[in-house]
Amino acid sequence: MGFEILRRPDAWRSAMAAAFCALSLSALPAASVAQGRELPDFTELAERMSPTVVNIRTTERVRGAQGGGEVDEQMREFFRRFGIPLPNTPRRNAPPGTEEESMPQQRGVGSGFILSGDGYVMTNAHVVEGADEVIVTLTDQREFKAKIIGADRRTDVAVVKIDGNGFPSVKVGDTNKLKVGEWVVAIGSPFGLENTVTAGIVSAKQRDTGDYLPLIQTDVAINPGNSGGPLLNLRGEVVGINSQIYSRSGMFAGISFAIPIDEAMRVADQLRTVGRVVRGRIGVTIAPVTKDVAESIGLGKPAGALVQGVEEGGPAQKAGVEAGDIITKVDGRAVDKSGDLPRIIGNTKPGARTTLQVFRRGSTRDLVVTVAELEADQARRVSRAEPPASAPKTAIGLTVSDLTEAQRRELKVRGGVRVDLAEGAAARAGLREGDVILSIDNIEVTDARQFGAVVAKLDKSKSVSVMVRRGEWTNYVVIRPTK
């Protein structure tokens, strides 16, 4: 094969490049060359930690023929060759409505790891969700029917229990000491292939993909069936739970995510003690603060959580929080990103009195709020409403009118004006008829006359921020001068 390469027309270039590289390496100190060639040896870690990792199979009773048509033919062939049952696929020959057809069918395959010697196992909530039966298989091929102790969909963490004692268990690591670029190892059951070991590095930390979890990003190969398995550092400590992949095909594409173990353990402890997770809430809908908005309202840097809506009668409203406020701190702890707020409040004990620092119309103030409990069955409310466009451009170009008393009562606002016509820069910034302007240039708007007076004093060469109410949501629009 080597001779075939050298016979190619460009072979002399490859040969010369190889010779140059060899000469370059020979010029380096021997220690540097050795260090560059040194790679971690995962054999001892894999041998030591594999017994703590389990395979999890779930079953549910399936009635009526369900296709399995979502699985393409290539994947079906893969499952057939390795003898892995297709999930959610009852026997095709079972007569409809018969007892045979309604018997438990394999629903899915996942992974988990043993937290303690008395049989507590951690996995993902989506692995056991909807399961009628959970089967845990150890590396020595012992099988146990597991009891679901609790599952938390918001963080995708679940704890199950198998009977027995003396099980090999993991050691929990410190996520705060985990560094980007550090080697990590995953052990799990991709496609049902038990105790598969893959390795890679930590690509990033604090990735925001949900309300309550900043995830660890890695390039470790993770595929369906790895869910719930451990992410280990080279000391053999669990630093995360493999949970998600970024992929357009459903298979590994070089980006995977793990739940930080410190967050997962906080959830697991509550699941083991009370069977559910108790979280705090204050009743606000929030959005990120953009750079344009931060600069235009005098906040300085884009930080904090912009309050788009306040729940009527909720803790935040009782504390005096208003739509348009930017929450910058909670009990002195900085809210760097909007996603930090639900995590901080969520980890606050219901009933606790908490101080919020809010930025409102150019100044900060402290508001004391009594945190309420987020109901266990309360669905996450994520704002899908389109906020006023924040594409900032040029001068005002607005015609406005006073709100009627009835409109103010309906909107629950003290002042404000209604936009009757938006043109020029205002229209390009996203303002439109029917919007309600609550403040401009950090000055609260009381009526159309006062609004006109404020606009007349604006420096037309500078950007101006406008707080806008549209429907139930409040946001900022930045209008920039024409270049």
C-alpha cells in the first residue's frame, strides 16, 4: 500500500512533507515529543467503573397494532442483526384484541448507574417515563425488577431502586472542578449494546438548554441507549448524566450534553426523601436582555432577566415587580443571564423572603418577595408569543393617543399611550398600531401630551429605548437615529 502511495504524481510532495515533519520533531526536546504522543489509558477506569453501570429496559402494555414506521429500514436491519427488539413494536402476528397482543412489550433501552450499595440507581426521567415495568441488568447479568422512586421531568433526573445490598457504587465528583478540554468517559448501552465505553473531552460548560439546568457539552460519542449513563472524569468520579445529543439524524453528530452531577444529586436527594422535587416560584415571565436594550436604558451590560409579564396576584406582583423591570440580583447573587433566575428561585425554599434587585427606568431598587411553591403538576409556561421586534433603527415617527380608563383597568397600568400609527424608524423597529407605550427614554409615560413633550426634548442623533406592551407581554424596543 505504501508503494502505491509513492507512485502517485504528488507522492514526492508527501514524502518531502513527512521528512520535514520528522526533522522538525527531532529538533524538539525529547520530553516535548513524548508529552505530545502521550494519551490517557482508559483501561483501568473502564474495568473499575463498568460494574457500577447498569442497563435499563422498560416495558409497557401496548394495545392495538402500532407501526414502528418511524424507524427506517437501515435501522431496522441494525436492530435485527444484533437481536435488539424494536421499541414500541408489538408482534405483528398477534391477533388484534387478544391477550397475547396486550402483553408487555419492550418500550426502550437506557442506562443508569448505582448511587449506593443498597440499590439506588440514577438515570434519566425520559428513560423510565410511562413504563409499566423497569428491568435493571448488572454487568454480571443479574436482573432486577426496579421500583421507580421518583422522576423529575424538568431536570430529566430519575431514581429507581433494586432490592439487595453490597452493590458496587459510583463516587460523585465535583462539577466545579471540571475544566473545558478535560478528558471524560461515558459508559452505557447505545442501541442496547451493554457496557460500551466511549471517550472525549469537555467541549463547554454552562450550556443553556432548559429552565433549570446548565448542561455540560462534550464530544463523547453518545447514542440512543446511552441516556442515563454516567459521564466520568479520569479519576473515575461521576461528573454528569448523559442526557441529550444535538443531531439532525437522531445519531451522534459530535455534540452531546450531560446533566451536571451536583444538580442531579440535589434532585435525587429530594426524590429519595419526599418522592418529588420542591421548587420555588415568584410568578414572572422573563426574556433575555439584549446588548442594544442594555445600552439604551443605561443598564450598561446585557445582564439580568427582563420581566415581560407578571402573574396577577402572584408573589412578584405583591412585591411590586412590574413588567419592564430587569431583575439583576437575588439576595445579592448576580443574575448574569435570564436563565439564571428560574434556577436561583427554583432552588429557594418556598416561604422564604427573598430580596430582588430590579433596574427600573434608570435606577435600581430592592423588592422583598415571598417565594411560593411551584406546583408539581404545573406545566412549564414558556412564552411563545412574538414580542415587539427589537430591531433598532432611527427616529420616532409615532402618532399616539390616550388610553381610556377602561383600557387602563383592563391592562392594569397607571399610564401609557396607544400607538395609532407607526412609520419610518418606529415601524422599522417593530412598533405597530395597537401597541401601548409605557415609558420612553426611561421616563414613565402618563398621557399623549406628556409623551409628546418628552419626544420633543430627545436628542435625535441618539438611540432611544421604548417600553412597549403588546397583548400580555412587555418588552423594550430600541429606536436608532438615521445614519
